[in-house]
Amino acid sequence: AMSKSAVKISSDLLSNPLCEQEPGFLEMVMAFDTAMKRMDSFNQEKVNWLWLGKGRAEFSSVFPSLNMAVKRREQTLQDYKRLQSKVEKYEEKERTGPVLAKLHQ
């Protein structure tokens, strides 16, 4: 995300009217833009390597809390889906006192 932001900043600078007026500034901004695009490409390549390639195990060992967070998210998502199906079931039933109480709960 950081390198994507840097690319956005460099492209915004390229559209600045000052680039048309000052050739030196334009040259500097173009060099900056090229560097930011290279950095973004390199970062994206590394992320892909870590997630898809051999580096996944290394990534998990470097960031063990990330693996735990992914597992917690999956468990929470399963819990949400289970509860959502219960809510839908109660919404389909006749609206009586006990059903409304369970729906509210």
C-alpha cells in the first residue's frame, strides 16, 4: 500500500502544471516516478513470491501472528455465517414473542 501511494504521489506530481513550466522539475519528477514504479513492482513481486511461491513458509515464520490472525478471521467468518443463517431462519418464521426474542438475541 505504501508503494502504491508513492506511485500515486509521483503521478500526481507529473500532472502538476509546474512540470510544463520548469523542465528541470519535470526531469526530477519523471526520475522520481520511474523509481517509485520500480519500487512498487519490486514490492509486488516479493509479496507474490511470499504468498504464492516457496516463501510462504518463510513468511509465516517471520510473521507468526499473521497466520494466527488469518485462522481467527476464518473462524469468525464461519461463526458469522452460522449465525446469519439462524437469523434468516427466524425472520422467515411467524413473528411471535419467543421468535422475536430469539431474533433480537
